[in-house]
Amino acid sequence: MLCSAILGLFRKENTMQVEYAVCFERHPLPAGGYLAQLTLNAPSRLNALSSEMVTLLHRLLLEIRDDAEAVAVFIDGAGERGFCVGADTLRLRESALANPGGGAVEADAFFAHEYAAAHLIHRFSKPVVCWGSGIVMGAGLGLMAGGSHRIVTDSSVLAMPEISIGLFPNVGASWFLGQMPGATGLFTALTGAHLSSADALYAGLADYCLRDNSKEQVLRRIINLDWCDDPEWNAEHLTECLTDIEAEQGVILQQASLKDHRAWIDDVCSLASPSLIEKGICGYSGNAEWLQLAAQGLARGASSTAKLIFRQLAEGRSLSLADVFKMELVLSSNRVRDPEFAEGVRARLIDRDRDPHWCYKSIAEVPDSETDALFLSPWPQSPLDALFAL
């Protein structure tokens, strides 16, 4: 693939290699203009997002938005394993530890540009197709959620697993998790449960399920549509095209565990307090393996994150999308400097012992004052105000 936008260098085994942070390819259209393809290109890291990637992604999206020749955007991930595994949390941890007691400069800049890019995708004035094959987790799901035409495949596995590292679901999760049926969004956030393509369709996180090996064919079909300069007309014909392709392929969906267990999820999440909900989920004693794994996800996760999730989703219900991102930026800036996050990343990604020593054993032990402090802005004005104005 010819890349007209390239960033990102890293060392591996003492050999300088190059991974392109984002590739930008213009596909000429039969009637003129072009379809913009943006590829997250860090396949050795499962396309984990770095500061360079999100900064460039935001800049390219602005360029495409303002280019009259560009009719739509197709966003995908490089490699065979997935769209995006989330943020490069090792670098976020390093940024926080580099200045004990102070701001995490690189992490704050990362979150600001990541959220600005995600917000722009949600509000983009032209169709945005997201090809969410393979692993789509954390920030990857946050980016995909804003697309106008979101595609999963028969290989897709989605999750918001931040509780396992002591962070919290973000990149607009306070918004899109709240749109999921019943209490399934809350349950997904608390447990980090893995969702299938069928789950994604049921939960409204995706619009189409196509064959994993059909991306190039689908891209050619899209390129050959009768594009014009009317975004609404283009969006309608793109919908018809993808609907036809989905019907032609007839992918057999996997089990939709969220749907199958919706009644139990809604019942347990309707208990009187977060502590009772925590006990109800962790105390699951049935035979459903998916629910057993979900219960283990909450039991092994950070209780301080669990308590924060209840608060963030409650706050998010009354906020605009822009204000959701501003709230999450405050939470991210504060939480990334919390010892819980550093310990969670250590256990999962550095020592890989998967035995984090959390500060609290249950939601009941987490002081209200600690959660309240996470919502206190470290800035007089949100850094997102300037980015959203671009």
C-alpha cells in the first residue's frame, strides 16, 4: 500500500524498523474525487494507539473533512489480527511515572488528541466506514463506535477490558455504553466481557457483519458506487450497498451472549446498590461459561474502577457527546496517575503475572472522596475546547 502519511519509529532486537502510525491512501473514484482510506498501522502491537498515531489520525480526519474531493472515509487496521487493541498503556504508564505527583504530559496530550479524533468521527460530515475485524477493544471500540457504517466480521471480538488494568472504559464509552440495551452496557464495562459479532449487532455497536476475508472486495464495491457531492445521498447508497453485500454473504452469526443472558444481566444490575451488584455478578453460580468468565473479570478487576464506572455512566446520561469526552479527559488525566493504573499495567503487561495487588478488595472499601477527586479538573479550561473548534 502506498502511504502518503507516515509516522512512527521503534527499535526491536537492536534493529531499526519502521511501523507507519497511520497510512493514508486516496482511492480515485470513477466520477472524480476520492475515497480516503486510513489504516492504523502498528500490526506488531495489534495497532495499539500511540501519541503519534492519534495526533496524525486527528489531523488527517480534519484534512479529509475539509477536502471537497473526499467523499467518504474507510478506516481499518493493518495485519490479520485485528482493528485495534486499544491504547499503548505501557507508554501511558511511563508518562505518569516520569513525573511523580505531577502531570503526565504525554498521556494528557495522547488522550486529548485521541478523544478529539473520536469525537470528529462521531460528528463527521461525510460517511465513515469502520472495518472492525479481529480484536476491537478499548480505544479501538471507541473509534469504531462513532462511524456511520460499522462493520464487524466473523473473526471480531469486542471488549472494554479497562477494569483489568485499573483504568476505566473511555473514548466515548460513557456515551455508547449507555445506548446499549438494558443494563448490558454497565455489565460490559464492569466485567470486560468479550462480545461476539452477534453481540455487537444486538448491542448497537456495529451495523453489518461480513466475511473476514472480503475486505478488498468490499472496498472495491464501495469505490465503484455512484458517488456525488451530497453526503446524505452518499450515505444512503452506501447503506444499500453494504446491506446487499451482507445479504449476499450470509455470514452465520455466533451466539449473542448479551441477548441470551439479558434477563439475568438486567436483574442483577437492578439491585439496590453498586456493592450488591458487584456481589451479585461475582457470585454467579450457574453453568453458562460466558457469565462465569464475566464474573471472573469483575472479581479480578480493580474495585476502584468498578465504583468509578457506576459514577461515570450515571453522569454520562445527562451530558452531550462533547461534554462526555471532556468529562472522560478529566478522568483519564487523573486516573492514569493513580497507583491502581500503574499496578494493573504491571501485572498484565510487564510482569504478566496477572496478579495485581489492588488497593481495595470491594466497592464498599473504596472511599467516596477518592472517586470524587477523579472528577476534579486539573485545568481551568478543557484542552478539548480548542481541538473541537478546529
